[in-house]
Amino acid sequence: MCSLSPHRFLLNLSTLLFFAAVSLSLPNFLSAQSLKITSNPAGATVELDGVPTGTTPLEKTFPGGYFHRTKTALGQRLEHPMVARISLPGFVTHEIPLTEGPMDWIDLHGRHHGQYWLFKSDHFHVDLATITSTFTGALSADTAIRPAAIQPELALEELVRRTKPAVVCLRSLEGSGSGFFITDTGIIATNAHVARGDSNLLAVLPNGMQLQANVVYIDADLDLALVKAVPPTPEFVFPFLSLVDSALVQQGESVLVIGNPGDAMLFSVTKGIVSAVGKFPAAGPGTWIQTDAQINPGNSGGPLVNTRGEVIGLNTLKVIRKNVTGIGFALSSGDLLQMLHRFYPAMEPAPTRTRPNVLEIGDPPALAPDKAPVSSTPSVFSDPTERGFGTLTIISNVASAEVYVDARSVGNAPATLTLPAGPHTVLVKSPGLPDYVRRIDVLGSSKLTLNALFQTPASP
């Protein structure tokens, strides 16, 4: 009679136990499992990692190992993070991070076999918000050449005092970055790499206020994102900053970086100049502004402002290389304006860039206002609690010229308008003539007259 040695018996027993454990694992790790993505309303296009996959409600099959922690060598592993992009015309596009990770796969002998990611759930749902209900308020943007004397440069202390209230610190579970308000309704511009990965962020304001901020848009091509802060009260008004088209940025002009670099004080400031402006494929698509102002991790998404307090770019990255210092890059506000145009279609495209005539300011003439006063959105610079209103009368040597203030039509000249104190952009248009554009500061309780003089064939 043949008998097994105790050693061989134990070996065979351990082998049987191993295969038994593997067989119990097979249903979970080798069988397929469905991932479901739904939306309200339904019919939205779903892209998985940039590839159109179908419309909601969408159900797609993946290996079971994508949903459960890997325990055996037989399980299939998801070796990269996965993001779903859900879009529907008329609604805000959403990005949903589907996975969590990375996680290390280490076998029983302590050997490392790489990293993997897992789906957070087998069902994801998003309620889509309409564009009109999300992107409220109006933008303040300068897209035309202006005389240097119209908007004087500010002392650095005054520049910081005026711009800092509109800068925010954005925090998530993964880290923190910077951003800034671009409307009084709480729309925040920042970098996509700051907002990506979370649907909700914490926005910390310079006065210490903390607000929930919802990620409402991430650009698929540029490193740009839009976040909307939830106001503490319905009537709350956010201070915000004006944007400048990249065509107006001058090489050599002074700039400030405002943001929240890691391991440093929040809302700190560094100073430098514009080193260069243009395309720089090594940094990515878009127009880039190179600066020697210090940009560090945590500054991402914060504003790069000129000495008039206008945003010319979003601080995005720096060159980190041995023996290289003072090379940082901001994605231009021109790229941001192009992106915003899809959400604010009433925003006028950049007018013809001809140098405007001399601004004439004096006592308003005795003109009967033929239009009701309009209340524009608050100006970028002012703290809302300090804001007043002034009167601006616009006349022209061309009858019935169209008048726009801050990209909004206000009727025809002559017109008398009541505007919030602060900077405003006035555009006067007449068919067949170059646009007349002015950037003007309205002071509280002031009365100004703007005479839009066009060079016409009948002019002397």
C-alpha cells in the first residue's frame, strides 16, 4: 500500500486550497460587469477618455477586475484613470472622474507588479444644467487698442488692493490651486488641472469666507476650466476682474502674479515683466505669455495682471530644470475669451483694432435722454460695498450710431446712462465706419460726456 509523506500531503493540500481560492475568485475577477451612465435629460453624448461611446442612458461592459481589487494574477486590471465627458446642446458639459487610484499591485511575495485603477461605482448619474441658468452675469473684457493715457497705471499697493478681493484659493481632496472671479454672479476661471478630478471644490476668499464651488465646465483642449461659487445669500455680489485680449499684451510690460503657492502664505504676490507672447507648443495649445514673475505650484489658475488691474493670462506652469530660473508661463486671456464666447454669445467679438480718437470729457450737454438709464453689471475693480454710480452721456457726430457698454447694446447715440463706478468699455458703431472704442473709468456721483467722433466724408 502506497502512502503519502506528511510533507507531500501538506504540499498537495496547499495546492488544492490555492486552486479552490482561485475558482472562488473567478466569478468576480474574470466575468464581465456593466458600467451604466445616465443623465437628466437623457440623450446626452458620452465620451470615455475622449472617444465618443454612445448616448445616455449608456451601458457598457468591462472586465470584472475593473470594479474590484485585484487579488490574483488572473484578474484584468485597468491601468489608467478614466473620465467620462457628457454633453448635450444647450446644457453645460460635465466631466465625471469614473475611477479612483492609482493602487499598487503587490503579490504575496512582496513583488510589485505595477499600478491599477478601479471604477468608483457601476452607475454614474448627472443632472445637466442649462447654459442660460449657469452662466449668468456679464463679462468685462477689453479687446481693442486704447490710448495709453486713457487708463493710467496704478501704484503697486493700489493694484493689489483692487485686484486681490477677486482672487480665490480652490481646494480639493487632491490638492489646491488658484482662480479668480470673472462675473459678479460667481463664475471663476482657473486651470483644468486644478478643477479636474472633482465635481465640487472649496473656494476660500481673501476675507476668509469659504464657499462651495461647482465645476461647471472643463475645456477638452486647453488647460482651462470654469467653476461657479455658491453665494452665501441670493443677493450677494462677487468682485470680479476684467479680461484683456492677448493682442493688447506688450512685451516688456510689468505684471503681477496673485495666487496661493504651496508652503507659503495665501494670496501672495510676485512681480515681473512679460518676457514673450506667442505660440509655444512645448507648453501646449493656445497663446502663451512667458514671464519672469515667480510662479509656483498652487499659483495655477490665478491671474497674471497688468498694471491697470486687467487679467492678461492664467498662471499655468513653470520650467523646472537645472540651472534654469525665472521662466513661467500663463495661458492668455484671449484663449479664455474665445472659450467664454460659447456661453456668453452676446459678447461682442473683438472690434476692428484702430487707434481711437481723443477722449473728450466735460460737463454733459443739455440733451434730453431718449433712452431709459441702464444698470450694467458691477465693475471688476471695486469692492461691492464701496461701489457708487455715475452718469455717462454718449454723443456722436453720426446720427443714431449704435452704442454698446460692456458688450451690451444700450441703444443709439445720444444716450445718457447710469453706470456703476469703475472701468467700462464703450463701443460705438456705424455701418461703413471704423468702430469707436473707449475704456473709461466712471467715478461715484460723477457726470461724464463721451463724444464719439467718426471721420466721415462730410467731416472737415
